[in-house]
Amino acid sequence: MTEEPAQQEIAELVRRLESGKYPLEHIREAGEILASVQTPAVTYKMALGFWESPNPQVRTLGMSMMEALAPQHDAARGFVAGAKDAARLLATEINPDVPDYSAIGAVIKMWMREHRQQRNRR
């Protein structure tokens, strides 16, 4: 572990994330760096705070910190697993009115099977 960043440096990072647009890979790298230079307890608490931000870039920073921390921290591992599971569930609920094309395909297969059976009976 190297020297911990000063609180004003972290506040400046958050301010910049809130006021500008940065590439995803840069935000992830910043999260990994922050996680590597702090104790797991400090990183976890800070990442939870970032996750509560209304700004998506700050939340991404928090998630990146959690993902970097997860291999060695049970709570972070649970947080990451829960967030990924929630994202997967939300993705399936976004368009509940969209028809399930797999069900339509199954119905067509059933009709074709019935048609073949009727044709073979004749």
C-alpha cells in the first residue's frame, strides 16, 4: 500500500466526475487505484458513499472500488454480487410489454408438428 490520497484530492476527483464527462476506463482505473492505496475498511466505506451519489460517473467509481476490493473483502463481494443481480433483474423488467418471441417460436413449432401429424394420418 502506498501513501493514502488526501481528502481534498478525493473531493476534487468527485467534483471533476460530477462536472465533466470521462471515459469509463479512466473512471475504473481511478477506482482501482483508490482501492489499492487505502485500507479495505476505508475503501469499502468510501465506495458505499460514492454508490449513493446521484451522478452515474461517481457511482461507477464506487462500483469499481467495490470490484477491486471484492476478492479480499466479503462485504464488498456481496455488494458486487447484489448489484449485478439487481441490474440483471432490472434489465428484464424494462420492457415488460414486449412480446416474448421465444414463446411465439414454440407455438409455431407446435403448429408445424400438429400439421405434420395431421398430414401423416391422411
